Amino acid sequence: MEIGVTSFVETKPDIETGIVISHAQRIREVIEEIVLADRVGLDVFGIGEHHREDYAASSPAVVLSAAAPLTKRIRLTSAVTVLSSADPVRVFQDFATLDGISDGRAEIIAGRGSFIESFPLFGYDLHDYEELFNENIELLLKLRESEKVTWRGGHRPAIHNLGVYPRPVQDSLPIWIGSGGTQESAVRAGLLGLPLILAIIGGSPTHFAPLVQLYKKAAAHAGHDVSRLRVGSHSIGFVAKDTELAADTFFPSTQAGMNKLGKERGWAYYDRSSFDAARRFEGALYVGDPETVAQKIIHLRKHVGITRFMMYVPLSTMPHELVMRAIELLGTEVAPRVREEIAKWEAETG
């Protein structure tokens, strides 16, 4: 059972002062967060790609490469790489470079993202959204398989027996499929035999169990060894010594972030009752003291089949020191508790 952290490197206004920190400062802060996550024994840290004013990480591989020499064992991944609007050759080269700097700890989570700014920015037509992703994941996998590639698609110029360098340290650079929870993306990941990570950010996490089974069924149909496939979750959360303290600390920035997105997308107003409902045991918010959060993750493992849990913190701008404290508790108290109980459960159930 892997435990990690996801960050979108947010630079939204501070809810109390209204101050917006610079992109440069927030990038430096997230590097400190990655170093701490490594030190406290977490397994993975993911950086999400965005091309908006309120997020500072348009190039996850660059941010992760800055942290790589400062860390020893933590895996470093995008969360996600917006593959539909990216050049797969450049994506592969960037993460192969990260793999070299980190001595074999790089990963890619390829997804379609929840924002569309990258399409006009890089000159892609949003109507080609699905076709671009399918072509680009095909090419990315070919680049992983062999040093020299011949490939032709409908959008990118063809490649004729050209080498792509550098090659990664790992024999097979890990590539995950990131999904918002659609059946189509789960089936795609299963047919390709790729690990799947689900954005479980609303509703009841146990409702994702049929999607995980569909993913495994598709993988088995395609002839893949289902026992080797991994399933992860990207879920919003925050840890403090006391559950009510965690909730009171995390709510204001979460509300601000949710309502900012809500104005763009037509969502209902996000209030404290919505927040408190989501942090109940069956809800999608992993907010509380270490034991509360650990038990929710254990429940997710047992009832949905999640083998990697990534806590997305913060949802909006929070003081850096509070984020650091939450990461410390996740690594020193939550993760050991989860691993211990899951190990016992697996030994008992086989």
C-alpha cells in the first residue's frame, strides 16, 4: 500500500490577507514539501500540470527534477500530464531526464486534465480531444518500448526510424492512466494493461468499486495479468493532531477553492455543511486526525481495491507551514498505521 501526496502548486489569494504569493515562491515551497515527504517515508509525490494564473506548475518534470537530487527514495510523478495537448516525444524525454536525475524514480500519470487552457495555448482543437489522447498514448508507449521508433498518426508529424534520448534508468518507465471516473477511461487503461489512478473527490469512494472491477475485467480480456495491475486514488485531504482542528483549519481554503471553480463551472455554493458531509466516514474528504484518516484509507483499500493513495493538499492556498505539518503527520503516523493494518488484513485473507 503506497501513500503519497499530490500538489497543483496553487497560488490563489490568501483567504485572510488576499495576498497572492509569486509563482517562484510557491514552486520553492513545493520543493520543500517534496523533500519533507521523502524524509518522513512517503512513497510518491505528484505534481499536476496546469496553464493558469492560479497554478504555478506548467512543467511538472522541471519541478520534480529540482527536488530529485534533494531526495533519496520517494517516487516522483506528474499528476497529471495533459497528454492530449502535449508532444509525447517531449514528455518522454522530460521524464526520462527526471528518471536519470532521480536514479530511477520517475513516473508519468497521463490524463486529459480538468482544464482546457493548454489547447489554445499549444494550438490544438478541443474537438480533437479524444483522438489526440488516443494517438499520443499510443506513441508514448512506443517510445517506452524501443529506442528507435517509426510511427504515424493524424495530428503529429510522422517519425521514421528515429532514436529518442535520453533513455530512462528504469527498464520500463511507469506510465499510469489518470481518470476522473469514466467507464471509457477505465476500460482504456485496462485494455492497455496500464495502472489506473482515479480522482475520487466527491460522492462515496465505495461507488468506484464497480469501476475498478470493470478496469480489471478489461485488462483480463486483453490478456494482461490482473494481479500485477495497480489502482490508485487522488483524494482531497488534510491531517492534524485533532479531527476538529483539521476540519476547522482546512475548511476556509477548501471553500474558497471550491467556490472559485464553482463560479467557472456552475456548481452549487460550497458551504460548511457540504464540507462536513464529505468528511464523514463514507465521504470523499480525508480530513481528520491520523487515526481517522488512516481508517478511511484502509476502508478504501479493502472495499475499492486501491493500492496507492495520494492526498491532494492543499486544495487552495494555505500557509506553507500547515501543509508541511500535514505531510509530516501523513508520513509519520497515517502511513505506518495503514501499512500495518493492511499487512495484517492481507495475511489473514490471503
